[in-house]
Amino acid sequence: MKYVLMFVETEQFANELQAMGPAERERAFARVHEWWEAHAGRITGGQKLQPAETATTVRLEGGDPVVVDGPFVEGKEVISGYVEIDVADLDEALRIAKSWPGCPVVEIRPVDVTTPVG
Amino acid sequence: MTQAPHDQLARVVREHAGRLAAALVHVTGDFATAEDLVQDAVLAALRHWPADGIPQRPDAWLFTVARRRGLDLLRRESRYRSKVEQLKQLEELQWPVQPEPDARLRLIFTCCHPALSQQAQIALTLRVVCGLTTAQIARAFLVRESTVAQRITRAKRKITDAGIPYRIPDADELGARLSGVLAVIYLLFNEGYLSTAERAQSRDLVDDAEWLATLLHRLMPAEPEVAGLLALIRLHRARTAARFGPEGGLVLLQDQDRSRWDREAIGDATRLLTRAAKARRPGPYQLQAAIVACHAEAERWEDTDWKQIVILYDMLLHLAPSPVTRLHRAIALRYVTGPRAALTEVDSLAAELDRYHLFHATRAELLRALGDPDQARDADRRALELTANPAEQAVLQERIAWS
């Protein structure tokens, strides 16, 4: 089954990352890199995203499309990246998500393979 | 065939519904479909058995109904090639279908998967493993039938769509997953035991909880916490007869007629606990059972080993810190170091437990022991405001009136 893991950054996590010295930050990135390597056989895609300040949201509800600066929900938790994985079941997806060494929240969503995007 | 009394009906359904569900998941490979078929068969049994009597082979009867219904469903959807395969399988199927000695363990772990809400876990376990109907679950929890039905539909959809597996967790996850299962059984037991509902209605849940714990203990005999929970439930049940007075009022532990306790059951449960303790893996259920055993083994209230109880509460707090456990420890402390020390301990919990009726009821008892009846009455009144349980309300009202 295919799942998308959505990585969610909190304000506190972003601040902690900011406060790290270069060596410490290097180590943090190395841990994330190791995680990708370890699960390479299951990962079918994914990227780190630019920070939420770079987000633009288009709202198509109602009449004309409305373009708004910022992410779709204003909050202290923002999506900072995603990977798509192909695994046997939710337990395997959970195992991979639990070993994630980066940001503190991960949402797991099964991919709907039966209907087109939307 | 014999006329079927209500509790016999419940027992037979409980014994067979889960096995049938496990067999049908094995055949169809689909948890949600299997669950639907079992529920249909159970409903048919509850319609026919009270009048016709329980058939000699209730398992085969339930299976036949479920298969017939399954074939109906499949014929209607036979445009799918894969379903035709299933159809053939179902038609050729003979009861008993036993994929493995007892596949109900998988069923339990799927129903209690942490990706489902705890309410959904409880409802699913009752329906799939114990064979309760949606209406029975709704009555036991005093919620609308449509609410339970919706919870179950959602949970089943999530099992299918999110890929919740039908299997026993791997060794490295088993501990955490087992705690989830035990929590569901413990909640069921509490709901039945302390229920604010009518006693007659809530009785089944206590039966179901003990039955589930017994099943789990049989399937996982080496897990000390499973034995601990089973011992805890049995120790409580062994004293049920003395918990209510002739008019149905709640009798406090201190005032219970201990000759009405089931000493044999207490002995059995204590031995079960002692055997579990040999694994040297203490846990919250074993410790709670040990505390209850201390009470159950005392011939008289005065014989209670309070020192031992305080030690057990200390161990429990070490494993599972909670303000409610600290409150119970303080109650025991009263009989070791006196009411003054106990009250100091209780008062330190005010911020956390101000909305909990037992906090105020305990304060009332300690204040009374310390010769302060006015403050004690105030505390009892506060407790009365906070409980919805009629039996507890009656005890508090009497105390306010007579002290």
C-alpha cells in the first residue's frame, strides 16, 4: 500500500534548529540522511519543502480564484516536507514514521489509488 | 433443542461469534465484510433462538446463515472476477473452518489498533469478538444506536482504507499493543462495574470484560499483565454480592458483610496473581490486583494490611503516576500514619482533583475523623454535586443527614 508521510514542523522545533551550532546542525541533517538511506527501498518519492513563509494559497471556492499569501491553515504547525512510501500495511508505515529523526509530528495518509486527484 | 434463557443466549453467542468472524476474515480476506456477515448471523440467532431454542451446533448454524448471506452479497456483485473466486470458496466451505488453533487473537489486536479511537476500539471489540449487537452496545453505554453504528462503520472503513493489518504485532511492538488491548478490557469492566446505568443493564459488560480477559489469558498465558488484569476483575467480582444492600444501596468496603464474599474465587484469583508475579515483570494491573487482594484476604476490616497496601501504591505510582492513585494511597495512609498526615497528602491534590467527587468525599471522611463535622459536611455536599451515580449519591446524602 502507498502512504504519504507528511512532516509537520512546530514553532519550537524551528527555533531549536535555528539555535543549533553548525556542527550540531550537521549532525541533525546526517541523521535525516541516514533515515532516507535506511528506508530507500520503501521510499518512492518525496521532498523537503521551503519554509511556510514561501507558501501561497489559492482559494477556488465561490466565484473568482482568490490568491492569498501563506499556508492553507495559519497555525503553529506547518507541513515542512513529505515522502511517499510503498509498504505492506499501516504497521510498517507506522514503524517507518516512528523512526523519523527530524521534526516532531508526522501525519500518515494512505494514498487513494482508485480516484483521480481531487 | 431447549428454551434459551437470556444469559445462556449471550454465552453461546459470545463463544462462537468471534471464532466465526476469524474464520470469515480468513476466507474472504476482508475484515469489514466478515464483520457484517457475523453481525447478520448474530441478529438472526437472537431472532430465532429465544423461541426455537439454541441449536445443537450453534457454530454451524451461525456459519450457515453467514455463508448464505455472504453468497447473496457476492452474487449481487459478481461482475468482479475476484468476487467470483470468493464465491466458489464460500460455496465449497464446510464448517468448521479452522485456519489456526484460535485466530481470535488477531481479531482482538485488529479491533484494538491504536490508529482507531478508543471508543471505536471498544465498540468493535464488543461486536466482533464478543458478538454483541449494535443495539446492545448502545444500551450498555447509554448512547444512541445510530452513534454506535456510525462509530463501527467509520472504524471498519478506516481498517480497510488505511491498511490496518489483521495480525498479531511483532515482538518489539507487542508490549505497547498489549497495553492498548488491556486498557479496552479494563475500561469495559469499569463501565460495567461502576456504571451509572441500571445494574441489570450493565451486568453484561462485566461478564464480557471477564470473558475477554479469560480468553486473552488463555491465548497469551506467559503475559503477566494479562493474568494481572484477569485476577483484578475476578477479585472484584468475588465480592459483588456484598457490594449492594437489600434495597440495592451501595455498601462501603468497611461495612460489607465479608461472609458473603466468595472465598474460593478470591483464593483462585490470588493464586493466579502469585503465579503471574513469578515472571518478575510487575505492571499496573498486577499491582492493582495485589492491592485488591490485600483487602479481599482480610477476614475483618481491622485485619487489613495497610502497610503493604501503601507499599503497593508506591510501586504503582512509580510505574504509572496519577493524582487519583495518590488519592487512594492517601486513604490507605490514614490507617498507617493517621488522618492528619493523610489529610495533608489529600489537600496537596486539590488543584488536580477539585472536580473529582472522591477527592471531596475522602476529605470529608478525614475531617470527620479529625473532629471537624462542619467542614466535613461541606466537603460531602461538594462531592454530592460532582457525582451522577445514584448509589454514591445515596451514601453521601445519608452521611450529610446523619453526621
